[in-house]
Amino acid sequence: MVMITDLLRAKRDGRAIPSEQLYQLASGIANGSVSDYQASAFLMAAYINGLNSEETLALTEAMRDSGETVSWEPSLSPLADKHSTGGVGDKLSLVLAPMAASIGIRVPMISGRGLGHTGGTLDKLESIPGFNVNLSMEQFREQVDSLGVCMIGQTDSLAPADRKLYALRDATSTVTSIPLICASILSKKLAENPDILVFDVKCGSGAFMTELTEATELAELLVRTSQLSGKKASALITSMNVPLGFTAGNALEVQESIDIMRNRGPADATELTVRLVSQMAEHAGIPESEQLCYENLASGKVFDLFSRMVEAQGGDLEAFESLPQAPVIIDVRADRTGYWYGPDALTVGREVRALGGGRFRIEDTVDPLVGWAQEISCGSPVENGTVLGLVHASDLEAGKLAAARIAESFTWDRLSEPLVLSEVH
């Protein structure tokens, strides 16, 4: 066994760390024998000197193996999951999981809460009264095998080394290290033990990767590391300069997801979901998957699977659809005639968070009713005075402030970029 101080010295001096030492590090972080200040020193050394592809793979697998990994019945249909790097209005997981299940792919999805200005899948799901995201691993496995889909939060036994390093990365300003991001994402996803992984790497003002070069580097590293871990993997790099779909805010996004599953949702969110599921299907050898996805939306099969998942996890969709609107709704109008590119995604995300739709501290309570709801698609010609969107707020003054800031962020007379910027295989 190497002394942790020797490992830290080697990485401080820019030397590569052998795989067995990274396993020792991850195990020590998980069981507490490696202190927080030593783990922080490793993070800073890795941030400054980098991790090569072998180190990234070894750290990822060591963090995966620091806790429980899920075992599955191999004779059943293929298992696939999707990870998004986070954006504004990104509700795709709620539709993607039952859509993939509807074409014969099992989806074991372990999701997270809101991070900064981006929304979290668990917060969205918990806006459905009664929905339980805290199932045991046994309940998780049983539901995936019987229904084809289950969506829960990370358990204490899953990748515990990552849970500690995740918090320390924030405290040590090492969040933006691409190898550390890759290891964090994949340690949890690989612990689910799927056959297939697809990634939606966001790029733009509302994403954590604002430049295409950074987004491409992360996408390539995620795909390559997944493949080296024995998984079929691919990625889409997608634009996040304006919100995805029409809504940002937990209950608003769940309702929009239901609209998509009832075949009347916004085109951009629908098309991107189908494209991601089609990547899963291509890896699984399922032909004509895009047509099948649209047929299952039109027939109600996707919504039926979502409804059954909600019921299986204690949720009440009727109670959700009876929820009141936020007490304050303020319209935001066009102040000119022209081509409306849309609101800045980062601004919308920050304002929804400030309204109570996200957290500033872990103990904060999220208000599911607040948010932003567009009335007009981004990239549309509009007349002066047209209502472009609505701010949903719990307080009049806070709502007015959010409306003013979102209006100030509007971009005009600029052509919209493609939603999918590139692919990585």
C-alpha cells in the first residue's frame, strides 16, 4: 500500500498515478481513512496537472467500486441510461425514460437534484404529489425488470467516494476539471451497470460548458471512458443558449413533459428526446426506432408507461394536474417588432432559482409552482406588444424583478443555431 502523501506528491509533481493507487484513494475517501484535506489536495493537484485517459478511467472505476453496483437479469431486454450535463428547461429525462421503455429498452435512471441555475430531475418528479424517489436498490431492480423504467435518487451505497469528492470540488474551485467531471458522472452511471449510455452535453450560456471546444472535449472523454469500461456509448452536443422547450420550473416542466407524451408538446424538446432514444436503440439493434417513438407518442403508449411508473412510485397524476397555479403571473411582452431569438438561458435559470424554483443551500425548500412559461417559440417573428412569456411567482415584487431581468436578456434579429451541434461516437 502506498502512503497517501506519496500519491499526493506524485500528482503534485505531474506524475501519473497507477490504477491500484487510485483505487486505494477512492476506497479511503469512501471509508474516511483519507481525510477531507488530503482529498482536497488531490483534487487541486489533478486540476492543475490534469489526469490522462488511463488515470481518468481508473479513477472512474475506483469511485464506482467504492460502493454498491447494481446487478441485472441478463436474459431480459437491454439496459440503457441517459445523462445530461444540465441546462435550463431540460425536462427530457421525464419523457425519454418511458419512451425508451416503450420500444423495448429497460431504463434504470438514477438522477440528481438542481445544481446552480439548472433544474434537477428529482425536484421535477417530486412536484407530483406522493412521488417517491427514495426506493431501495431491490425495489429499483424489481420495477425496472417488471415495468421497464424506474427513476430514483442516488442512494448512500452508490459511489460514496463521488458524493464526498463532489462536495469538495465545489469547496475547492475544481468543479470545471473535465477529467473530474467525467469521473463524477460516470462513477454513478456505471454503478447502475447499464449496457448502453448516451450523453446530452449542453453548450451555451445556460450550460456549464459555454464553449464548443470544452463541450466536445467532455463529450469525447465521456464516450471514450464509457467504451473502455465495456459500455456502448455515444453523445450529442446540444445548444443551450435559450431554454429548451417552453418552460423552466419544476411543475411547469412536468406539465410540459406530459404534453409531449400526449403528443402536443414543443417541437425542439420532442425531437431531441426522440433523437437520444434513437441513439439508445441503435446501440441495442432496434430498427426504425425514430418512427416507433413517434408512433408510441401518438398512440399514448409512452404516456401510459409514465403513468404506470408514477403510480408504482406512489405518485398521483390527478392530484398533480389539480395543483393551483402560482399566485402571481406576470406577462412579458415584446417591446418591438422583429425576429425574436429568445431569452438568455442563464438569465432564465437564475431568475427561476431566485423565485424559489431552485436552491442556494442544501436545506432550502423548492417551490414547485414558480417558473417561466413561454407563449411563443424561440426563433419566431413577433409583433410589438405580443406576449412572449409568463413569469409564475409567489410574490409580486419578486415576479416583477424576474420579468424585468428576463425581458432585458432577450436577443433580437439573430438566427437560431441548430439544436444539435455535433455527435460523438
